[in-house]
Amino acid sequence: MCAKLERKRVKEKQGRLSFVDDLLYKLAPKPLVKEGDVLKVKVTETTIDKVGVARIGLFKISIPNTNLGEEIKIRIKAVSEEEALGEKIG
């Protein structure tokens, strides 16, 4: 009898873990931009390589050939989970 209860508890725990994993996946932050989006942003940071960085919340967009404080239009070229690469247009 004890072994049956133990097996049932293990199954319940496994079910909860998969439910929690599924829930966390659904709640995980998704990128705020898509490839091809056109945005107007302000460069708020620069890197050592003189790549400008704009942010939307905590999401980072790297933009080459820009200066600190510039307000520019960009097109998103590539997107990952944590950051995006943009190109200056106009």
C-alpha cells in the first residue's frame, strides 16, 4: 500500500513540474520587435566599438554607425531573445 501511494505522489509531482515548465514558457518575455520593423529611437549608450545602443524597456537594440544622443529611424535586421540588430535608415 505504501509503495502505491509513493508512486502516485511521484506522478503528481512530475505532472506539476511539466505544468510549471509550460506556464513559465508561456510567461517568458518575448522579443518586443520583429525583423523588418521600422522604429524611431534615441541612442542612449555607445559601446567601445562605437556601436549605438537604444533600449525599449530592458530590450537592447544595437545600431552601428551612430552617435550618442541621436534620434534616428531604424529597420530591425535580426532579432534574438535578448537583443536586436538595427540599421540606420534615412
